[in-house]
Amino acid sequence: MRKLLQLGFVLGFAGTLAAAYFFPWVSYTRFPSAATVVANGGRGEQFILRLPVDRIQSSASVAGELRTALHGAALGLPVELASATSRIEHFKVRDSSGNVVGVASRHWAEIGTVPQTAWMLTLPSRGTVVMTGPGEPADYLAQALRAEGWEPGGDFVGELALAVGGEGHSVAATGEFSGIDFRLTETWSITGIDAEGELRGTIELNTIGERGS
């Protein structure tokens, strides 16, 4: 399973680079960093992904997976990865002011019976950082929506904020992110879901970075 996760990193990285190269909406303009100093040290920065407009493509081997139900064949996963419990998603990334500043890939997989998540953020004007951490259960989002009255095949209108997975930590970085230890928290704010299973809302990635010793 560890090899499958590594394969997911490669696929996510390749997809992210391909998106950055081929899609004209990726701007290489350097926007001012929106990082702020946090109370206990380090610099905090928030990145926003708007659903559904910022989703590029996604694929999953989880049967009936809500988040990728409309995009199951988009990535053409190899047999080795498609046969595992795995999910790959690609997005545009915005800063806290709403500017598109790069692309991201999210890879989720069960390693044995333990879910793990890896985020790769690529900001062409700044660099790339990979952050990994504990993942959420496979049906976490669907179960949370059911608790709010949603039924599969139906729509949902409301406000549901979910902390997804555990705290992530950086494992690799390039450019201006090199030498910085990042911590990551991920929050999904769902405002709706239509009858076809398309989510509306935002994903918020909050990072705190500190220079490594």
C-alpha cells in the first residue's frame, strides 16, 4: 500500500504540472503574500478552493464516492491504484483574496486500514510544498451530510463546516517553501449539493510555517 501512496504522489505531481502548463487560467503573476504572524510563532497563510468551479478533475475507487461521483473516469487511474481504496482530486488554488495563484492535488488512500492524505500545492511564482497527515474515513462527508438530513440522490442546502482529517506536516518543498516546516489543517464548508452529487462550498487550507532548525 505504501507503493500505491507513492504512485499517487507521482500522479498528483504529474497532473498538477500538466495543469499548470496547459491551462491558460494559471497566472504566473506574483500576488503579494497574505501570510500573517501567528501568536505562538511562525507565519500563517490560508488557501481557498471553491467548489465546484475550482475542481479540475478527480477520480476515486471508493464505490459511490460523493466527492468524485461525477468525475470517476477523468484521471484514468492505472489498475494498481484503481484497485485500491484511493481518491485523487485536482484543483485550482486561490489566496485569501480570491486570486488564482496555483494548482493543488489531494491524494487520499487507505494504507492497510489507516486513511492517509497528501496535499501538494504548486504556486508557480513561489514553489511547491507537499504535506501529509491522517486522513478522514472514506464515507466521512456523506455521513456528515446524512446527519443533516441529506439523502443520496437528493439535494442539500445549508451550512456544514467540517474539519477533515488530522493535522498535516510538510515532507518536501521547493522554491521559497524550502527549509520551512509547515503544519496544515483542512476545513470543508459545504453550502449545497445538487441531485447529481455536485458539491457547492469551499475547502480552506490553513498553514503555519516555521523555519526548520
